[in-house]
Amino acid sequence: SQSLIRPTEKTIPERLPPRIAIREKSPLELPHILVLIDDPSKTVIEPLAARSASFPKLYDFDLMKGSGHLTGWHVAESAAIEAVAKALRALACPETFRRRYGAREDQQVI
């Protein structure tokens, strides 16, 4: 696939009814995503992490059975969002991609 954003699984219609049944009485739906970024210069996430104290904290709790800890912040500041978008655009630059991976001119960013 040449799409910059790709699902990790396809929708299987027969799996929908049990998933809907589990969620229908839930007071809150928390969808999740996993973002994989090849960012050796640490231009996307790390600048946000360095400023995390300036963002409102949304949650901060231990996971069950000693499996870790989660903290989340609300990043709504337009300058911070634009910085992330700019960093992602730079990583998706075709010339940057070709240099990093030795891709040919006819190969698109993946």
C-alpha cells in the first residue's frame, strides 16, 4: 500500500455484532491507535514531551497487573499542532524518503 495512513486490519462484518454489544452500554468509548514513526532525529514526539508540563493533563494512572503507567495530555495549542504537522510533512518529503531508504525516483513514500 502506498497510503501514508493504513489500517492494521480489515473490517470483518461478522465480528461487528459482538463488538457493538460490548460497547453499547459503555459510558465512554476510548478508541485507540498505534502510530509508528521512523523519526531518527526525534522531531515529532520529543518536542511535545519536552513541553508536556505546559499542556493540561487528561489522565495519569497505573495499568492493571503491573503492566505500566499511562499519562495523557491535551495538546490543543495551534503552534504545537502545527509543529507536529510540519515535522510529519518533512518526514514524508519524497527526497528525504529516497535519501533515507535508497528508494528510486519512481518509488513513492510509504
